[in-house]
Amino acid sequence: MRLSRYFVPVLKENPTEAQIVSHRLMLRAGMIKQASAGIYSWLPLGFKMLRKLENIVHEEQVRAGHIPMLMPTLQSADLWRESGRYDGYGEEMLRMKDRHGRDMLFSPTAEEMFTDVFRSHVNSYKDLPLTLYQIQWKFRDEIRPRFGVMRGREFLMKDGYNFDLTKEDALHAYNRHLVSYLRTYERMGLQAIPMRADSGPIGGDYTHEFLVLAETGESEVFYDSKVTDIKLGKRDINYDDVAQCQGVMEEFTSLYARTDETHEAAAFDQVPEDRRRIARGIEVGQIFYFGTQYSEPLGATVVNESGERTPVHMGSHGIGVSRLLGALIEANHDENGIIWPEGVTPFHCGIINLKQGDEEADAACQALYDSLTALGLDPLYDDRNERAGGKFATMDLLGLPWRITVGPRGLKNGVVEVTSRRTGDSEEMTPTQAVEKIAQIYANL
């Protein structure tokens, strides 16, 4: 993409309404624009990032054997009355009536809808296990929406629901989700710690939140520092292997890690003193096992091997996709702007032409752009007739992991400059070597 042809309305000054880094930088980098309190328009760069995160979530869910579908954002109140949650959910639920006077709501979550689909089409234990999920917009009428996409009213969320014959089967689904979520976050360059948490209005007594450490996190967290040393890496996970999924689950959750809501001081005191950590965390996902809490009142049953009807055991599993974008920026930035991890950058590298209009510089930049594109990479070429300082500032703000700088002086010596956004380290090399370096970096992900 040529920057001169792209729509990135960057801001030079910090917006006064932005209280945290991610909100400030998303506004400054032209990723979002506030439409109303807690509701945002996603501009091209923000929308591109949203789709990148969404695609990773989809890939890891499908890899774990989960099946995507899509539910409506508007739901009938009747289902929620069946489950007993319509009156008890609270004022965060946006309620409305259609032209016929029927009670409707804008979906804050979708347990009832998925359970209704299940009870309408699944009758036998032979159709289990089954896990369905969607990535869809949700709405919760926060009393004080703040922090940009971190605590908005409208948000994009992946929510999945497992249906199993027994508690044991449902707990395998729980462990499978935990593993798939850990892999999802690692692919995004995030370290999300699974922590025992409170279930809130979803219900159930077995739940973990995934929290990314950040100073602006809404939760205080207490954890054993050894938990941050554990990585899935490129392990070959068989999601059908109950023992393997259980083993990974224990590996990541046997060490102390709790939110402030479930923190137990006495248990934390058992952690070696040099490994005790207290920090802030941003919630980016949560998994629940809630048994027959929804299947019983909604009649989601199957005929078991003995020919008897039995309610299925369920769990729900959420990832805040739009919230993840804010968390990524909170965890990856400096005073100059965003620093995207290679796994989720909007463009693989930036190309800066220091002397737009110079025949040799223009040709070299175009050759770099064409070579990278031919390799399946997506460069952002700053071809604007702008001073060099402005180009560097814009590229730093947008946060692309790598930058190739091209100028007449370097070209006389046959070299361009390749710079790491994260470290600031630069290296001179030939244009061919620069292309090979960028290609190798992404080939190794």
C-alpha cells in the first residue's frame, strides 16, 4: 500500500479525552473515531488490525475442532425469560421493543441463543461432543464507558459454547479451550496468564480469566513469577487427547495466579517471596464451565445410551477481539507510538523515501515494494512529498516492526537502511539483502 493512497488520518497532538495509552495512540494513528460514548467507527487501519486478530482467533478455534457460525445481534426477550436472566442481568442489557410491542434486547452474550439452536436440532448423545462459536458484535450499556476500546459499550467478541454428555467431557472442552486460547495469545505476541476468577453474571463455579500484564489494567493481580516463563511455543497439541490437554492446563494453572476478586492471601504467602508479584492486568478472555445451568431450564437434552433424556453439560468461552487490540498496544508501545509484534502487524514493513521525486530513490523504493509484494508480504510505502522527519514520526506512530529507509546518499554506496522499531537498531545492506531479511523474519514466525 502507498501511504499517499491510503486513508490514515493521523493526529499530531494527544487527544484530551484519551486517558490511557491505547486509546490515545489508536486515535492518533487514525485507527478509530468516536461515534458516541463507548462506540467507535473503525477506520481502515483499525479495521485491518481487527480482521487480523479475528482471523487468528478463527484459525485457532478451528484447529481445536470448534465450528463457527453467526447469531443475530438482536435477540428476543422470551429466551432470556426462559433461562431466568432477563430481569436479573442488570442495566447493562440494552432493552427495546419492536413495532409490535415485543420485548427485544441487543445481545450482551449468547448462551440462550446457542442453547436454543442446540435443543432444536440435537437429540442424541451420538451427536456429542459439539462446540459452536461465533465472532460477533455485542453491546453492554456501561454506565461510564472509558479507555477507548478497552471498556466500550459496543465490542467485537468471540463466544463459544460446548455441549457435552458428562461433566468429564465438558471439563475436557474447558481444558481444550484453555490450550487454544494460550496459543491464540502467543501468536499475537501476548503473554496472557490464566487466573482463577469470579464468574459474574454468566454463572458457574469453574472459570479462568486470561490477563495481560499492563500498568493500566483494571484488575489487581497476584501471581507466581514462574508462570510467565511457561510457553506453548510450537508444541504439537492433539486437542482430542484428554491427558495432553489436562497436562497443559495443569502446567499453566498449578502455579498461583489470581485476580483481586479471588485472591487468597494465605495461599499467596506460600509462594517463595522472591517470586511473588503484584501487578495490574487487562482481561482479554474468559472460559467457564457451568454444567446444566442453562440446559435444564431451556430443555437442552439428549437421549443417552440408556434411552433416557438427560440435560447436557455446557461451558462458554469468550475472547474480546476488539479489546485485544487495546491490550496489544498497552503491552507494546513507547513514547513515539505503537510497536506491533511481527505476528499481528498491519503491514510487514515500512518503506521511507527520503527524497521523493529523485529518479534513483523513486526507482529503488518501487523495486523494494514490488519485490516484497511478490513474496506475499504487505509493505507500506511512504511516498508522500513530506519532510523526512515527518515520515519517520508517522512510521514510528504506526508502529510497523521494520522500516527500510532509502536515500540518495545510501544508494550511491549501493545500500539502504533496515531498522527495528522495537530496538531502534539499524543496519545497512543492499536492497536485495533487505528484502531477504524481511522475508526471513516472517518465514520464521
